[in-house]
Amino acid sequence: MNLAKHPYYEKMLQKDRMIPFFKGNRLICFFTFYITDDETKYINSDAWEVLEDNPNGKICYISQLFTNKVYADRKLSYEVWHRFKKYIKSSFPTVEIISWRRWNKESETVKTYRKRIR
């Protein structure tokens, strides 16, 4: 699938709610996200629906994270996380928390995470 041609990603790019990360000229991952005061509507929505958000909200909800799945690039995760937090704080100064959901293989449930950022 050509991600750049998918309507969801095109709209998220237009809304400035998609951020890519590169190593040299290689795309290693990208995030799509919303800024909100309540992430419930994003959690319960269709993953491919582009919703309105509140650029002055206190929560950054990570909607999607895609990586290149290159084993050697796993070491970049801390650097990418740091760069993502820095981008969010500089672009959306009211954000205090980053929230995301992840499938837990062991418990076979979806777990929600929340991380306070400074």
C-alpha cells in the first residue's frame, strides 16, 4: 500500500497531524495523532476516520504509529520518542499528556498508556 496515497494519511498531513521520522533519507516511522481534552471519541472511532480535534487541548492521543520493522532500527525508538515529545511540546504548548493504546499479546487485551510530558 502506498501510504502517501491513502485518503486518511493525505488528510492527516493536511491537518498537520502526521509526523514522519527519518534516519538520513530513510523513513523509519511516522505517527498520526490528535490534540484533545478527552481521547474517548478517538479511541471509539473508526481507525480510518479523520476527526476534528482541539489544538489547545491538554492531551496528545497517538492514533497510529507505523515503523519500517527493520530490526537494526529498534535502537532508534528512544531518540524518536524524545523527538516526538519535543515536537508536540513546541507545536502544542498546552499538551501535558501523551496517550496511546497498544495490544498486549500476553493478556490479549488492549491497554491504554498515558505519559506526562514536561
